[in-house]
Amino acid sequence: MASSPSRRNFIRRTAALTGGAFAAGGAARAAPLPVPSTNREPGRIIDEAAYGLPSKFEGHVKRRRTDVLKNRQNLSDWSMTPLQHQPGIITPNGLVYERHHAGTPDIDPNAHRLVIHGLVKQPLEFTMDDLHRYPSVSRFYFLECSGNGLTDWLKPASTTVQQTHGLLSGALWTGVPVSTLLEEAGVDPKGKWALLEGADASAHTRSVPMEKMLDDALIVYAMNGEALRPENGYPVRALLPGWEGNISVKWLRRIKIGEQPWHFRSETARYTDPMPDGKWRQFSMVMETKSVITSPSGGQQLKGPGFYEVTGLAWSGAGKIRAVDVSFDGGKNWREAKLEEPIMDKCLTRFKVGWNWDGSPAVLMSRAVDSNGYVQPSVQDIQKKRAIVGFVQHHNAIQPWSVNAKGEVRNVIGQA
Amino acid sequence: MQAKSSSGIPLGASGPHEVQPLPDKPRFGKPVSEADVAAWNIDIRTPDGAGLPPGRGSVAQGQKVYAEKCVACHGADAKGGSVYGTMVGGIGSFKGSPRVLTPGSMYPYAPILFDYIRRAMPMDRPQTLSADEVYAVSAYILNLNGLVPADAVMDAQSMPKVQMPNRDGFLLDDRPDTQATRCMSNCK
């Protein structure tokens, strides 16, 4: 058969990937494989009781504190999930991001109490044993900090997707619907708001509209099949699906029902969004539809031209992901990616699309569309409506990654 | 049209929230009284000061509390230290850049100071200040920001009355606000 240039190219590229005996033009044959030492000696025995840990060879997969925004103290702090290393849509518990305002407490679950009081028929106190006795529900939801990405609005500051998007995790949350407990306490019809308050040193507290408390808000004690980790709220936290992370108050000790919001510092001086004309947007609860390519992503290095599965995550506090489009040319042209099942409400959704990289420079980005038809905006789209000045929360803009001819992947937000 | 709370706050997507129906609703909560919860009941409804406790503190008293318990992190005259930024100034800075956020420039209601200081400060020993001390150091910070005179005394009556520059500075969430479109080819 005639060997056309394209067929020769195909064979050569295949040979480069497999490194095998098909190479045209003198590539090395594979060396005979030695018998690995692990076939020749027994491995580790099983401890009587243990909590398993990843292989030592996975030691690079860790939560990391930011090295972008120099945090000069350790009490009000945060650390990010290594999204670039996470397949699927579930973040392992040791890698779920954390953010606190005065350190992580180590609460004794036997001493801990949850109180519901205020505009209720009967104030109630619950032990952890009490909470575990209620019929539970388990739901998959994302959790995201409202400040995710705030270092990278107008120009790159972060190198990796862990740094740009790592205040985001996905988990299966188990607990009791808040509505169950509120019904038991008997909410006064005048009760339109609730405050949630934590038992940590910041006593972090937020006002929540009653509609959300009675809708899908949960009192959560388990994450991904085990008790909450201390840094994620052990022994119990609130979980307000689709809403900014800090309102899912951790180390929850108190729910108080009232008629009006409390306008705490945490929802006036903080967690508000600069708007044009010197104003601030308040009570911006919903985490809007967003996506990011996690591979290839910033700081990574492609090993030469060839096939890559470009993959990432998409999520929405306003519903389900309907589609994710991916561009390879800086947003001029887009292709719809494949969404991996299950696609769930207010949950991480995995998207993937094949890419044959020809070795020339490219700019990759993803754009999510949700079940309401809302399209993930660019930074320019957001700039038309909000003031990008200082610490700006609710950054859900399209994230561009450049790939140069050497295969180096870089964060080019504001530059592409 | 997405769901909004009765006060107009976008709620995002609803549910799912079906709970397994049971023949008898389980009840495991132990009845308590508000008196039992008194030590936890530290929230102040900041717009009108509901919940502000008995007690009082002057600017002068606040200066003493500050020197003893606050200056190490917040610096002389509350202008900021090695770790935390200034708590003074920034009034009128929001139409420019940078916006300087302080209790004076940013808090819509003075009682926010009482609520926050009592629950969270000092950062290494929160909930250790007396009500008098919290009123006093609040008075001091408000005075440094030019919002109360040097002879001011803060208490449950006077604190809600302080005129705060950013009182009308907040807009309720009205997202979605962006208007991105799903262009697929030859875009931009």
C-alpha cells in the first residue's frame, strides 16, 4: 500500500507514544524488563487497626497554604485543594480546602452542644448523640470559598490551579436537614432570619434567610463517609448548598431565629463586593456558575505534541451544569466538551475533551453553561457590572491557560 | 426567574430536600431556657443595637484598654501594626482606589464594633473583655475615626445613634448581573 505522508506521520507519532518496535527510522527497541523487587519480597503487613494513608510516592499531593498572598499570620488563614491532581468529582477528606478566622479548634464531641433558640416555641439543646439519631440524608455538593481566585483578577499572580481555584472541593455530606430541627423547635411565623454561630475563637457568625434554612440547608456531621475533619468543622457544621463557604458555619454551636438580619461584621465589612460608585453588594450568597481546566493547567509541562485529554471541573450554585465549552485558541472558537455522569445539582461536574496538540502555542479555556442558561462570564463581562478593586469575591470568570511550544502551561488571566 | 428570599436575596437552586417520611417524627432535642443560653447569646442586632448589654465606656477609658490589650497587633493610634492594617481612616475612599476599609469607613452601624470585639477580640483571648471594656474601646476607635467626640461615652443607648458614613453604602444582591453569551465560532 502506498505510504502517504500522513500515514508515515501517524506511525511516527504512534511510535513516539508507545516507544515500541514500530518506529520508522531507527527509534530504540524497548529493553527487556527486569523483575521488580516487589515481586521478590513480601510487602508491608496489616496493622491491627490503622487509618490508611496514600503511597509515599504521592507525597506531592497536598493541601497548600497560599504563597501568592503573603499571609503574615497563621490565625486567620486558608489552604487550597490540589485540583490538578484530583480525578473525578470527590475531594478526599485530607485534601478538602480549609479557611478559618482564628485557628482550628479540637472540639470534644461529648462536650459539644448545638442550641436552637430565639423566636421559637421551645429552645432546644442537642448533643452529638442526639443529632446522630435523627434520620439522615447524604448529598453530593461542592463547597467553595467566596474568595476563591481573588488574587487573580486582572493579571496572573498564581502559578497553579491549586492556587487559582483551590478553595473549592466536592464531597458527599451527611447530616440532618435543618428543617427537621427547626420544626421540632417550632419557628415563630415572625422568624424570617436565622443566625449561625461557631464554637471557634472567632465565633464566626452569619445571618441566613429563613427560606434557605427550610429549603436544603443541612446540619452536617460527616463528609465522604467519615466524621468531618476538625479543619472542616468537626463535630458539626452547617452546610448551605451552593452558597459561599463561610456561611456554612463550622463548629456550629448556635442557631438563633430572629426577624431581621444582624448585619454582622462578617457580612458588612467582610464578604461584600465592591460595586461602582463606591457601593458594596451585600448578602451575595450564591456561588455562581464556574468552570476551570485542571489538566493541563498552570505550572504543568506537556511532554511534546500528541493527544491529551483536556479535563476540568464545572459547578453552579444556581442549578446543574448543562454544558461546558472549551477553546484552544484563546476564545475565538469553542467546542462542547463531554460531561461525565453523574451530573448533579450544586455539585462538581467533570468535563473532558480530546485535544491533538500540534506543538504550536495555544491558549486553553473552559466556559460553563448552567441549567438556567446562564453563561460563565469573562473578567471583562464582570468588570462591566462590578468594581474590581481590592479584595474582590465571587470571581467566577473564565480562566485561560497558555501552552507554549515547549509545552509549558502558564496562567494568563488578564493577558489572553 | 430564580427564587428570591422575602427580602429579595437570590437563593440559587432549590432542593432536593425530601426527607424520609416517618410514622412518628423523632424528637431528641432537650428543652432549655433562654437563661441557660445567656452566656452564648452574644449577638447584637447591629442596625438598632438590640442585645447591647448594660455597661458603658468612655473614649479615655478605651484608650487605656487599647494600650493594654490591642496595640500589640493593631499599632499605635490603631493605625496598623506589623500584621494588621489600619482601623482608622478611609472615609470617602470608596469612589477611588484603593478603597481603605476601616470600622470608620466601612461599618454601616456602630454596634457592629461591639458585637465583633466582644466575640472575637483580642484574637488570642476572645470573649474575655467585659462589656464596659468593649464599650470603651469601641468609643476610642470611633473617636479616632472622627465619629464621636473625645468626651463620648458609649452604652446601649448612645451606640446605635452614632452616624456612620457607610450606613447607606450597601446594595442587596441583584445577581445574575453578567450578560455573557455562548458564542461558538469566530468570537470576539
